[in-house]
Amino acid sequence: MKKNILKIGDDVLSEYGPAKITKIELCEKVGDKYGIEVNSVHTNLVDRIVVDLDNGHWNYGTQLDWIPY
């Protein structure tokens, strides 16, 4: 089954290597850096999220890669 929800604790590949998501913010517009904190988000909204990672970095959702199942 294809993964369609991204949540806190998921393993991802970021621009800075493999990491776990520690915080997700859903933004009003694409490219915003701040939004409302959520625990999970549907993958069709990944272009509107900013995530904090356990490696001390943050990324826009479009900069992440994850196993889609």
C-alpha cells in the first residue's frame, strides 16, 4: 500500500542526510517558513510544509524523500 501520510517520527532523506522528523508545520502558502504545528500531513500537501529534523536542520517538504510505502 502506498504511503499517503507523513508524520512526526518518520524516517526521511533530507539535503543533510538521513533523519527523523521531529516537528511539522503546515503553512498557508507554498514557500512560507512558518505555519501551524501538526502531527501529520497528507503527502499531497507536502509542498506547504516545513519540517524540523533530529539532525538539527530543517527542510521544506519538497526537499525531502521518503519510502512511499
